[in-house]
Amino acid sequence: MGQKISPTSLRIGIQKDWSSAWFGGRKYIPYLKDDLKVREFLEKKLRGMGVADIRLERGTDTLNVIINTCRPGLLIGRGGTGIEELKKSISIKLKKKIAVRVEVVEFRNPEESARVMAETIVDQIEKRIPFRRLMKQTLAKIMSSRQVKGAKIQMGGRLDGAEIARTEHLEEGSLPLQTLRADIDYAKATAHTTFGTVGVKVWIYKGEKFEK
């Protein structure tokens, strides 16, 4: 089971938390649609800014957007103009009277974030960097962190413009996918090239979490 399912969804309620926190009741469907709109918008808008995680929290008439990023200065902008622009854009996107609050949290170690590493790989693939070299360099960068015990990178598609699509992977250290207390960060991203799309998946294992 642990080999097939997403490591994040398997561990929700055990050591991982939901990325959205709200109670919808009868408004569940419109709330979910709004969540998807906001996330899709932010993923496009904040690409290349080292975003590790986005959490959405809802009140009665409020929406709190908590963004974990490795480059807070780039996102905040001069005098906080970046955040104000982001608030306006989200409000326009939702087309509702709702107070939007954006909180930026600094994430100090980009090599420990599967999402940041996956997006970095995607950017390099789109610049036509050879995939094998890219996998080796990225894996070495991830494993340079003391917190990381193991990692795996997988790519699938017409790699380096090959005629036949295939899947390649590279891993180092341990990666206990079936151990529920294992702290595994997982992310996937898609690179769009002239030969088609290339899927990228990253797993990062940071040891075991025990309840205090």
C-alpha cells in the first residue's frame, strides 16, 4: 500500500495535517471550488519563488493564506507591495466580499522541501538541461542536508527528446514508505517541453517522528 499511495495522504491525521482548514457544512462545494481556484492561481503566480507549502484557513468572512517560502523578500516586495497585490488578485479571483489575509513564513532549508526541489528540476528541464546530470546534482543537494536520511527522484516522459517515453529514477539512503511514523515529504510537478510533458516526483525522508 505504501508503495502506491501518496506518502502525504497516507499520513494525514498521524503526523501530517490538512493543507486547508475550514468547516463548510452546506457550503462545502463552493468552498472547495474556491480553494482550488486560489491554489491554482498561487501556483502559477508564485512559480520560481521557492514556495514550500500553501495553507488555507477560513473563518466566516475571512480567508487566511499562509505561504511557506524560501524567498520571502521576493514575495513580500518593497514595502509589502507584493502582499497587497496578492490580496487584491485573490479577492478578484474569488468574486466575493471576503477579507483576505496573506501571511508569509520563511522556510530556511530549500533542499528539505520536495516541492521546491521538484519545481527546481522542472525549471531546469524546460531549459533543456540533460536529465541524468540534473537528477544527480539535485539528489546530491538534497542529501547534503543533515536532516535528510534518504531521497528519491523520478522522471517520466520523452526524456532528453527520446522517441519512446520512459521512466527513470535515482535514489540514495533509506526511504521506508510503509512506516507511518516516517517523516516523508513528497511532491510532484510537470515540465512542459517541445517534446511533450515530463512528470517529476520527489520523495525526501527526514527520519522518524515519535509522539511525545
